[in-house]
Amino acid sequence: GTKLHISIDFFEYADVRDLATSFVWPHGEKVVEMHPQRLGLRQHILYCGGLTAQYGSIILLEDDLAVSPFAYAYTQRALAYFQENQDVAGISLYACGVAESCLQPFYPWMDAFDNWFLQLPSSWGAAFTGTQWLAFEVWLSVHFQHLPALPDYVSTWTDQSWKKLFTAYLIATNRFFAYPRFSLTTNFEDFGAHANTQGLFQVPLLMGNREWKFGPLADSLAVYDAHFEILPEKLKQIAPDLAAYDFAVDLLGQKRGKFLDSPWVLTSQKGGKPERSFGGHALPLELNIQLKSPGDSFRLVPSNADLTAPDDLQIEFDYYSGPTKSAGIHLPARRMPSVSWIVTSVDDSQDSQLLESLLDENYPGIE
């Protein structure tokens, strides 16, 4: 059988506990664990990851996810395939449709494999072996106070983010998550303490069985850093004409500082005299470089050039059309709607708690 372990952070309302205890799990033992004091999101996830020491491996699912009927079979295959691969720190059940670095549609390079790699953990369905999680715990115990430089969007995440810590671990140790091309989970983004972007991260669920064809990171061409940018060495295999250049990849125009420390940068940012330039008609973005598409959506320029980042709402690439141009669907965090607050005349402790929670979230539009 398959054990279901439901871990519930301390909460004063009984409906969550009642739902968990009454839920029928016909596939094996069910454990409902009620924590006696508030852990918070980060500490709760770290606790759940630590259950790998007890169970050997786990599938970690937060409460706002829907799961494919074929998720368990996929995870068994993926864990078995990647468990000996030191480059892989975890398995994602979720397939990205949006680049979190800029909230624009994302399409990884289509090579021969059913998986691709990203230097960002999945918080919308993940699996870990005990060995993988222990390596993260050991690293975190030493480096918690001295994290490496992080992408701007990751740096803005709150101290409640376990994903921020795991991203730092991946960057520091040059490890990756293995992602599927067909999603086994989706995120409905029901409103909650850590969700306010309903619809942005929902993706189609795989609803048929597959014979998964996995490939190792060394053979994959679809390997992406935490900015959702393909690694330069992989792009050089796709576009050999660039092999002579030492460059950073910045097709989405989001990189700053030390992430542009190569002599050259292939970027959508403006500025500098281009050595090479490419259009932006094809999908995925890397295909424009391989095909030498005419245009200037992407430019190879010296990295010390005075670069100007594109406005988040100015879509730079020709293929963004229809609903993907909608600011309501792909709205940059800094332009999110303001939060309005109406206070009742009666002093209500719940109002105070909710207001305190909102302020703690550091929403960019709050007034």
C-alpha cells in the first residue's frame, strides 16, 4: 500500500482537521498529524521534507493542488531513474507554463526526452529521496546565514519561503530539479496567505498513461538556470555559431549584476553595439538563435554595455498574441492591483489578524 501522511499546521478552526480525519484513503495507511504550535509555511515544508528520513522518499503536495491520476506512476519512474544522479536534487510533478522570473509564457527546448531541468525547486508538487533531502539539510545547516546571490525575483520572496532556501542550495551546489514536459499537478491558486495570482500558474493535467522517456542532464539540451534561461553550454550545442563566445544568456531580459559577469551577453535588453542580432518569431526562444532569425529581439553585446531592461508590460517577442498579451493574465508583481481595506465599526480580532497577515506579506501594491 501507499501511506498518506497529512500534516496540518496549527490552526484554530476545526474544518480542516475534520476534513482530514474523515477523508477515506483506500490505498494504504493514513496518518493525520496536527502540530501543537504554529510552524509557518517554511518550517512546515522543511518538517515535511524531513519525513524522507522516515519513509525513504516522499511526494510533497501542498493543499491547493490538483493531481493527475498518473502522478504516482510517474514519480516512481522518475525517482528510480534520477536517484543516483548527483546533479538532480529533486523531482517536479509540475510542468511550468510561465517563467516565474518575469511572468511570461515559458517553453523549454524540445529535445528527445520527456524531462527537462531547471535550477529552481517545484513548490507545486515535488518528490525527494532521503539522500536528496539530507544533502539539502546538511548544506542549509552550514550556509543558512550566508546565501549566494539570488535572482531579483527570488530575493523578494519572504522569509516564509522554503523555496528561496532551496533555490540558493541549487545555485550554490550547481544542482537542478528534473521537470516533466506533461504536468502531473496543477495549481488552482485558491486565495490564501501565500497565494494571490489566481489562474497564472494553472496548467493542463496529464490524463493518460505514458511510457516516460527520461534522459540525464549531461545529454539534455533543455537545462535552465534560476532565471529560466538556457545554460550557455547547451545553447552553444543548439547554435554552434556562438561557440567562440563567452556569454551569459538573458533572453527574457531579467538578469542583473553578477549574473552578467561574462564578457558577452545574449539579451533582449537594449543598449550597446550588437555583435550579432536575432529576431523573436519562433518558439521556443532558443530556436530563433539556432535559425538565425532576422531581427533585433535578441542581441549579443558586451556585458559592460549600458543595458536598459524592457518594461514588463511591453511584450518584446512577436509570438505573444491573444490572451498572452493580457495584462490581467501576465501582470508584473510591481504593477499588481492595490489592496483596499474596509474596517467595520466593531473591533474584531479577526480583522486585526488578517490585516497583520496582509502587511507581513509585503504586497507591492498595498496601501
